Amino acid sequence: MDGITEAELRAGIERGEARVSRVVVVLLDRAGEYELYFRLAGRSGYLPLLKRRREGVRTWNDFRNLQKFVATAGGYRGPVHVYPEDWPTLTRLGIPAHPV
């Protein structure tokens, strides 16, 4: 799965090679959890935040903790767009559909 781990994100920001330009959160209705997708400056498309390489997308149960992560690890202070998992806009953004 294409994505970025927390360690890769932090390292890229510290080296000046990555800057978060947009953030999208997907609300997983069936689980009451959130997935986080970053768009990095200079790259097309959104990348999911991975637990670890080849271990799937990281999820949060608490939206405040997710916001804190975005601000601290991602250095992002802009708007955070939240969409339900079946929202048509996700497909247009290139974020994969989530089976409901």
C-alpha cells in the first residue's frame, strides 16, 4: 500500500523535504474511527498515514488526538476536512472507497 508512516513524515519535515499542504480525515462509520490522509506539497494525491510499512492504515478513536497529531507531527495548522467513508468527494480526491 502506498502511504507514509509517522517516522517518514517527521523525517521528511525535519529535512525540509516534505510539507503538509492538505489534510483529509475519513470517518469510518462502522467502527467510529478516523483515518488520516495527507497531501504533501509538490506531490499529487493523498497519502494515508500507515501504522508501519505493509501493516495498513492507522486509525484513531479520538478526534482530538488526531488533531493534535496533525499539528505536532505534521506541522499543519490549516483546515482539516472530514468526510464520511461513503462520501463521493473521496473518490474525486483519489482516496480509495471504503466498503460500508
